[in-house]
Amino acid sequence: MTAEDPVPPEPARPTRGDQTRQKILETALELFREKGYEETTMRAIAERAEVALGNTYYYFRSKEHLIQAFYGRTHEEHLEACAALLAREKDLKKRLLGVMRTKLDASAPYHRFAGILFKSAADPMSPLNPFSPESSPVRQESTALFAAVLDGSKVKIPPDLRAELPNLLWLYHMGIILFWIHDESPGARRTQTLVEHSVDIVARLITLTSLPVLRPVRKRVLRLLDELREKAA
Amino acid sequence: MTAEDPVPPEPARPTRGDQTRQKILETALELFREKGYEETTMRAIAERAEVALGNTYYYFRSKEHLIQAFYGRTHEEHLEACAALLAREKDLKKRLLGVMRTKLDASAPYHRFAGILFKSAADPMSPLNPFSPESSPVRQESTALFAAVLDGSKVKIPPDLRAELPNLLWLYHMGIILFWIHDESPGARRTQTLVEHSVDIVARLITLTSLPVLRPVRKRVLRLLDELREKAA
DNA sequence: TTACTTAGTTGAACACGTTCAAGTCGAAGG
DNA sequence: CCTTCGACTTGAACGTGTTCAACTAAGTAA
């Protein structure tokens, strides 16, 4: 808004480098969609982007880092796609279902090479690992989305559980994605089935947790999460 | 036993090739333990095994396939390690706990490069993917182990759930392994904590499933599994 | 013995991801 | 105008996993 940002952490003026960076990323995603990840070579990316091979490494530390960039992008698409629904709908189950459906829709074009995402995601050394510091911003945004899913609904949830639930839902959603990656059925029908049903189950479980019978289990789950967090520090 | 097997599917007589094969595998695991997976080159393996580079590919289709061989081996170690306990103990929770503990113990020497296992495991294209046909024997053996855990215990489990539970427990155990891979705490303490607590929770849930309140949820879970299996065919 | 066959072995060659020392470009300072 | 400096760009070179056509060894039938 003001005349000039003096020294902002991440200014937004597009330099020459920014253009090159974007061209490389755009070209890479294009090729990934066309031929898949493994079959796309860095040389091919550089060539189509009209850039020297080494230059791609000036902007992206590795081939995998190109995927991280893609990951951030689909996440933003997903946020947009479910904003309307979250503003309108008040029923927890429908909210969660909507979020998961739009997630699948947003990811669909990349199903072909999404495997590589999880391939790296499961590798503790990879920057793509969702638990790595490098991707924690995306993860936090993602769990924030699930917090929003809960907040906008009218369901009563015990406060202790409420605090942890976004993390658990994020984990749940990662499980779904993992299933989706392996799902070769046309239009990912099996994953859709899984989502429809599992959302129902999850929603039920959430409401059930208020029952006295389940209190001990709930407490144990929460205590476990606490302890793990302790030892992590 | 008899004089000569005429044409058995997979005879057991050790040919020259078997020796070479074993030497390569042994050397590979040795180097993996010493330097980790990424840092071990196929050339180094070939050299120490006193074999030509190309020969390693005669016996193992790829570097990853060497890991699959290792995977089968630790699984056998694990089976042995928990046999005694399963013969003795009758309490479900203790049985499950014992199995999971021994699993971690058996895997401990390989923690350093276990990441690569899951890296490939999450990739739908990889032969290491636990859902792939190539590794289904190991998976079946593994779920059979969990069936044994249930069978030897005195807990009453609804038959419909009983049929699916080994698969669910296998999934649970994969989740634990995934956590373990990312666990950098000394001696994998965090994973141990996770196991101690989560086994308790799982055991509780299993016994709780007989409760009338939980019947609808149980039924829905089972129906979901059924539907997914249907669509897979 | 000789010819044929199959299992096992070889290392040069290939394609790829990645690195790096050397460049080019454009703006700021003199 | 020249110089300097740092952002940006270049492509040759490296190390890697993997392939392959050619070779050897050893057994089998004639």
C-alpha cells in the first residue's frame, strides 16, 4: 500500500529471476502432467523452458523441490475450492465430506505422478516429508483448514479433544491421500467410496466421544499425544 | 528326502548361482548397515562381493530389490523372535504388545536406511510397495501373524470383525513403522511410547466393539471394507 | 570327442540428476 | 565513459543406477 516497502521479509516485486523461476516451474508441471515425473528429465524441462540445464538448479535445489512447489499450489487451489462450502454449510459431516471431495478434485490432474510426492514424503531425509521443517508451513495451513471445518460446525466436542482433533483429521486426510495414490480405479471411484464412508464413520466417532463409555479411551489417546510431543522436544 | 526332486516349482538345491546371489545380498546388507543406502553404490557392492557390476543385476533387478530381500529376512527374524511369547502368553494386549516390541527390536539395526523402504513402499510403481503383487507373500505372512495374535487370545470378538481384524492390525503396524522411521530419538523411545500406549488403546477398542453402542460404527467400517474389496476386483 | 544349450559373468556404454568454475548482464558509483 | 558488483546464466563434467551384447563355464546329447 505505502510507496515502497523498505526491507520486508519477502518482497513481492517481480524481478527478472522471478520470471525465469516461474517459467521453469510452469514448464515442469506441464511436462509432469504430460509424461509423468520419472519420465520427465531435467534436461527436457530446461530445454522447453529455454533455459540452461544448470539454471534450473539455481532456482530449485532439486527435481523433488519442483514437486514441493506444486504441492503448495494445489493446496491453494484446494483452499479456494472449499471456501464457499465452508461459509455455507453448518453440518460437520457435510463440511468434512466437502473438504475431502474438493481435495480429491483438486488433486485429480496430478494423480499420475502423485506417487512421487508420497515416495519422498515417507523419506525422513526428504524436504518433501510433511514432518520436515521445510514443509511445516503447508502442514500448518492444512491443519488450520481442519480446525476451520470443526469451528464452523455446531457439534459439541470436549475441549481437550477439540485441541487435538485438527491434527488427527490431518492425519486421517493423509491416509486418504495415500490410498488415493494407490487407487487405479477409473475416476478414483474407490477413494470416493472410501471418503464417503469414512467421513461418516469419523463424524460418528467424533460425536460419540462425548459418551461416558469412551471417556477413558479418549483420555488415553490424548495423553499419548501429549507424551509424544514432550519427548519430541 | 527322496533321491531327486523331479520337477518341483522351486527346488532347494544350492547351485553355483545361489552362492553368488547370497554373497551379493550379504555384502549389500553389510554395506547398507555400514554406510547407509544412498551412500552405498552398486559398484561398491560388486567390488566387495568380488563380482562384476553387471552380475548384481543378474540376480537383483534393481538396487531396491536388494531391500526387498532384506525385508523378507527381518520378517523371518521377527517371526522367530515372537514365537515363544505367542506360545506362552494368552492375554490379547500382552500378545500384541510383545509382537510390536519384537518387531521394533528386529528392525532396529536397519533404522538407518529403513527410510528408503518406505520411500519405495509409498510409490505405487515400486515393487517394494506393500500392496504390490510382488510383495504380497510377505504381506500375507505378516497379516497371518496378527491373525495368530488374535487366535491365541481369550478375547471374544464378533466374527464379522474377527475376519477383518488381521488386516486392520497389519495396517496399524505399518503406521507404527512409519512413525518409527521418522523417529530420531535415542533408542527410538518415542516409538516405544507410542507402541505401549497405542496397543493399550487398540486392545480396548477391540473389546469395546462388542458393546451395542458401537455396533453401528462397527458395521459401517466392515461394510466399507467390503465395498472397497468389491471395487478392487 | 564334438556340437549344442543353458546358466552365469563381464565391463563398456548410456541416461540421468547434480555440481561447479567460468561466464554474461545490467544497474549503481565514480 | 569506465569500473565494480552481484544477480543471473551457461554447459561441460562427474558419479550414479541400469542395460546389453558379447563372452565363459559347465553340463548334455550325438
